[in-house]
Amino acid sequence: MKTLDRGGCARHTSCVRLVCMSTTNAEPLDLIPELDTLARSRISAEALMKAIVTLLYEKLGRYNWVGFYMLEKDGGEMLVLGPFKGALTPHTRIPLNQGICGAAASAGKTIVVDDVNSDPRYLACSLETKSEIVVPVFVSGKVAGELDIDSHSLAAFGTADRKLCEHATAIVGQFLEQGSR
Ligand code: SME
């Protein structure tokens, strides 16, 4: 969205300047109320995940790839790509013993990698990717999947990003848990 701002010129009250009001660089924690609104909507888990990846991808310019991987049902050892935004990835199925995605799901812990090229676990998705965060989704205390985000910037994910992503995965986990009752 663009808007006209009349505050740009101290001399001429008729002067205007164009200011871009695009919110592609929102503060991560400012998106938590929007996530909570999505959580209250009575949609499917798939639609909820789609809405979350769209929100994060569109509002945070440094989130260059945002997607969910979910574990195959029935004790499966394979992470399967779900809703995502960004370039197509060759990694549509990731075994639990591979990649940063596999490591986060196996450990049941958030992993933040400031420089993917210095992490031997990293499975390359795009040559432009520099840093990555992977956050598990828990259902009834067990890992059911994860949120994976790549950035073209080094060390793109700080404390606020981690809190935002862990909030997003908690919402998905609660939704799936309610559905399985
Ligand atoms: N980089 C991930 C693979 C998934 S792509 O980033 C989308 C990993 O190392 O597991």
C-alpha cells in the first residue's frame, strides 16, 4: 500500500512525497496477534498452515522461504513437505537423519543456523540461502512436524524471530491436538 505523506517539506505546505507503507519488514512480535486471529478461525490444519506461511512470508522480507514439513503418520521417519511459500525445493521428503530439518525433528528442539554454509548438516535448497531456523510442531508432547524458514541474509533469525516461530508452531500443534481428540 502506498500513501501520501504531507510532512515532507518544511517550507511549502502544498508539498507531498510518496511514502511506501509496505509492511514487508514488520517487527516479528507484532505478528503474534495476527497469528492468534488465524488460530481462532475454524479452518483445516492445512489451511491454517497455508495462512501462517503466507503471513510470515509476506510480512517479513528476510523470510525468503517459509514452509511446513510434517512427519508421515503412523510413526513414520520421513518429513514430508506441506504448505510453503518461496522457490520450489528438491527436498520434498527428508529422512529424520538428514539435514537441519531432520536434526530439529529428531531432537525436538528449535535449531537456528546463522551461516548454513558452515553447517555440515545443511541440505541446500537454494544457493542464495544464508541462514535458517527450524522449529518443531508438537502434538500431545510428540514431534509431528516443523516450520522451516530460510533467509538470504546471514544470521537473520534472532530472539524475536524464534519467539514468533515457536508461537506459530504452538498454534498448529494445538489445532492438530484438538482435531485428534
Ligand atoms: N535446508 C533444509 C532442507 C529444506 S530446504 O531448506 C527448504 C535442511 O537442511 O534440512
